[in-house]
Amino acid sequence: MVSETLCLSPRLTRPLSNAIYHKTKGNPLFVSQLMRSLNKEGLLRPSLSRRRWEWDTKKIRSRRLPDDVAIFLTDSLGELPGKVQRALFVLSCFGASSESAFVESQGLDRNILKNLEIAVAEGFVDKINDQYRFAHDRIQEAAYNTTPAHRRRIIHFKYGIELSSLLIGDEDVITSVLFTAVNQLNLGGPPAVQDESHYFTAARLNLRAGKKAMEMSDYETAYSYFDSGISFLRKKHWQEHYALSLELYSLAAKCALTNGDHTSLKFLIAEVAAKAHFFEDKLDVLYFETCALAYSSRLAESIEKGLDILSKLGIEVRGTNVKARVQETKDLLSSHTDDEILNSKPMTDSTMIIAMKFLGKLEIGMNHLMPKSLPYVTFKIIELSLTHGMSPVSPLGFAYYGSYLAKQGNINKGYHYVKLALSLLDKVGSRENAGEVIFVCTLVKSYVEPLQATLEYHHEGYAAAMASGDSSQAVINLLALNSSSFFAGANLQRIQEQCSITIQLCEERKMVIFMVQAQQFQRSSSKLIGTGEEPNHSSEGQDILASNSSVLRSYHYHTAYISFIFRSYDDTIENIEKYFALQENTWGILFLAQAVHAFHTGLISFWVARKSKEQRLRWYQRGNQSKLALRRWAESSQWTFENKWYLLEAEESFCNNDVESAKTYYEKAVTSAKLHKFVHEEALAHELAAYFYFELGEREQTMEHLILAHEKYLEWGALGKCESLLKFVDFMKKLWHEGAMS
């Protein structure tokens, strides 16, 4: 039939005929259907060069069976010999496919391979590259259901126990067998246990599999193993198997935190808090609890809980004299060279190690809500590291110290310490806090290295955080990537996509405070693109906007910035006033946003100073402060900040009616932005220069700068801004026309 259909000799079509017969059992209707399907998929196609049909026999053999053929074979499954049906059931217990070597190694049935070969010949199973695979999911399901459910559970558990005896030898093989064995145990579940000692065996193996899954950064699978392990524990497990119970519950809590499963986390924490024998045994889950509070809108509660636990451990981080504490830390560091710090002994005191974790978690929380107290935490981490040895948190302390110095104006010294922190990260041999260390260090690097070059660091920070299960730092690195990309002038559509990824991760992990921040960048880029989409804040998100000063300040900045870009004077004034009212509640370390905010608020201030006679001096002074700050930062990174400083100089000169200086600085701002690849700021410099020349009545220069501004905004992807700019051009032309007529 195949040779006749293709008009080829049976000798040429024999391999294809055999493959099709294997799939259809020779049923003419199925043969026709399959050949049509193969033709549509390109596996059976005409060749113009060879003037005949050609096909890929290997791909056809590996192709899944059509549904109608699968139904036909499923109905005829009962006609197979009992031993073959049994072999198919065994194969179905291990999923859709299994390696022949694995099946043979089980010792479950000496004749299983022989009987599977019969199933292959009958078309129920495909054998590809020494792997047995059910020809269709329906066949696997039918084979699996040949045995009653209660009996299947017992068989699964039996297979799991037998496989566990093979956990010796090559590590890769052990890992594969471990997961297979534990999956079989869990498919059986506690009701399948017939030997009392096997409860403990199953729980212990689930713990082992969960740890292995965590090493692979698969925290959802790891949680399922720990949860299954807990289900195998008996009533008196806290008395009889205390260490096993504590480890299962603690690691399950860590995975629940990473997965954003706060309901399970709350239960696990309560269980350990109630049953653990010692306070030190509760510290891990209490740490996870402070993390969960920090990720939600209960940041203040997280900080207080962390401080309380540290106090119980004899560590106080509150103080009243920051300057004295800074000097103590400088004196302490001056007695250690970089090499001595990098080669310090590791911290071994288990209580001190967990205390350091609490200190590390306080860093980011206090940075939000208690920035003036943040240095005490940073200095304590450094002090304990130099006194008791380096822990995985130690690089974090040096990173925050470097950022603190940079925030105080000593960027070069701060840059030195963040590089030391990254070197120390490699030395301590743990990547547990790598995501946060990279995040904080990159913030300082943004003030020294070209901004565009630092974007890749946040990708690295995200990957490191995800690998260690620190989803909060993964999100924070994504937020930093979004903001840095926006400030670097990356394509707005790409920024929109990055923001969507960040918001989705925040939703999955229930990190509302970070989601609100990501939505602000999404809203700004949306306005510039021209879609004008407003974020859909949850009630919790609205509460954060109303109560968290850092988030609220950022919101007013974004709103003022967009209003300024679209030249909405009243909205700009309203939001920039609210922004300045919250200025004292700034973060404790150096963020790139500090420089960008200074740049944009400086431009706004000079704009308002030109328009407001009553408040001119106040706004002019604000603009001047921003200009001086950008000039200082331009000394540390000419690449990133020079064009911004020049544009502020131009706007100040415009404000002072210093025409020649303004012309010079507008030209410098455009040239520097172009040279350093800030397309959005090249557009802005052209636009502001156009307004300057418009005021002077120089039409040719005005039009030239407006055309170039439109070109660069278009390159950025700011279609909404381009449309707004064209409206101004029409308005300007109308004014000129009316002036000419009069």
C-alpha cells in the first residue's frame, strides 16, 4: 500500500513500510491517516531534485502514535500474554520511558526485557536508542490501570525500597537512582508501609533527595520531598527522631520561603517553635520568618524581630553616635591588610554564624526604614568577622561598608571595599549571599564604571540569588536591572518586558513591596511609549504606597519626571514638592537613583525657577545643589555623569540669561551624551536646547534641535513622547505664522 501510494518500488519503501506498519498494525485507515500526518509534518515529502518522495525513517519511528491508533491498541491491550502485560505495568510505574539498562538492573523480573521486546513488536512500546518508551500516553495509562490502586501503592513502595539498596558507586548514577527510588516510595506513601522501620527509611531518603534538589536550585521539587518525608514521620517522631524531624521541618521552611508559600511556612515555623528542644534549634526557622516579614509589607516587624533575636544572642546593634562607631571601624580595619582579611580564618561558632545571618537580613530592611541606624549593623558584621572569622555574611558587611563610604562622598574608598567584598565572596566558599553582595557592589560600581557595562552584573546577581534560593535578592537584582536599564537609555520596549518578568516573579513569591516598585518603572516606560497603562495595585500595594516613605518618594519622583518630560508644569510642581518633603527619609547606602534623581530634580528646579518669580531663589538653589552633586560624581565617572552635569550647567546658564554659556553647555551635553551612548539624554539635551533657542527667537536652531530630539526619542522607543513633541512643533509653527501675519 505504501509503495503504491508513493509510486515507488517495494524495495525502496520497505524501511518506511516497516515503520508505518509498526505504528498502525497495517490497518488501511490508520495507514492513510498516518501518511497524511507525516506529509503535513514534513517527515514524508516530495523532493524536486530527486523527483521522488523522501522520508526520515528515524524520526518517523520516534514519532508519537496518533490518538486513534492509541485507542485501538489500548482496547487490544488485554489480548497480550499476561507476562507482557505485567512487563508493561512495571514500565508504566516508572513513567513514560526507561533505559533498558535501568529496567534490567532492577532485578524485578528476570524476563522483563524479553517481554518488553514482545510489546515493541506489537507496537505498544517504541525502543529508541536503547530506551523503552510507550507509544502513547493512553497506552501507559491503560497498562498502569491493569493493577488496582491499593496494590499499585504497595508495589511502588516495594520498588522504592529495593532501589534504595543500589545507592552506591558513581555519584551521577546515585543521584538518578535516588530520585527514582524516592519517587517510588512517595507514590506508595505511608499507607503502603508494611515494615515499621521503613517509615524512618522513607523519611531519611526524602531528606536526602530534598537536599540534592536544593543543590540543583530546584526548590519546588525539594519542598515536595521534604513534605513527603514529614508525612512518613510517626506520632512520636520529635522524641524518637529529633534530628531528622528538625532538619526536615527547617529545610521545608526554607523551600516554602523561596517558593512564596507563606501558608506552609507559617505552619512549619509554628511546629519547630513548639517542638524544638533548644532556642538555638529554632534560629533557622525564626530567620526564615524574619525574611518572610521583610518580603511583605511588615518590614518594621521583621526588623524588630531580628533585633530582638540578636539581643537574646547577646548582640546589640543600636547606638547614638555614628561618627564614633565609624571611627572605631576605620581603626579596626586599619590594623588589617586586604590580604589578611581575604585569608582570615573561617567562622566556626554555629550560634555566631546564624547571628550573622540575622545581621545580614537587617541590612536591607534598615536600609529602607531606619537608614540612620544601618551603619551600626554594617560595622557589627565587620567587627564580628575580624574577631571570630569570616562567614558567608562577611562579604555583605564589606559591601555595605563600601557603599556607606561612597554615600558619604568617598567613592574611591567605597569602590575599593566593594571590590574587596567581591574577592572575599570567592574566598569564603559560599554563594549564599552572592546575590545581595553583587547587588550592593554594583550600585557603587555604577558611580565609577560605565553604566551600560554594569547591567550584566545584575544579571549575574539574579542568577546567583536564584541558585541559592534567595528569591528576594533575585527580585531586587531584577529591580536594579530595570532601573539601571531605564537610566542607561535601553530600549523602552525591552524595559517593559523586563518589568513584566519582575512583576510576575513578585506575584509568584508574594513580594508586594517589590512589585509596587517594579510597577513604577513599568508605568513610566508605558507613558513614554504611549500606551499609558496604569498599574493595578492590590489593596496591600496601595497600603505600601500610603505608608512606606521610600516607596512613596519613588512614586512622586516618577510622576514628577514623566510630568516634566511631557511638559505638564502643574503636575510637575505638585509631585516634586511631595518628593522633596520626603527627602529626609532617604536610604542608607548609595543607589544609582540618588544621582539620577538629583539630575532630574535639578532640571525641574531650574525650569520652575525660570517660571516662578516668588520662589525663584529657592528653586534655583535646589537646581544648583543638583549641579554641584553631578559635577562631583562626574569626577568619579566621566562616562556616566558628564553629560548630566553639562546639561544642568546649560539650564542654570539659561536661568541666569547667560546666553553664550548656555549655548556652549547645551552643545557639550549633546556631544557627551552621544559619545557615552545615552540616547535618551541626547534627546533630552536637544529638546531643552530647542526651548532655549525658541525663547531667543532663533527659529532655525530651534527646529534643528527639535528634529534631532524627535529622532533620538524615536530611537529610544518613546513613541508617546515623539507624538507630544510633534504637537509642540505644530504649536510653535502656529505661533510663528501668527507672528508673521501680524
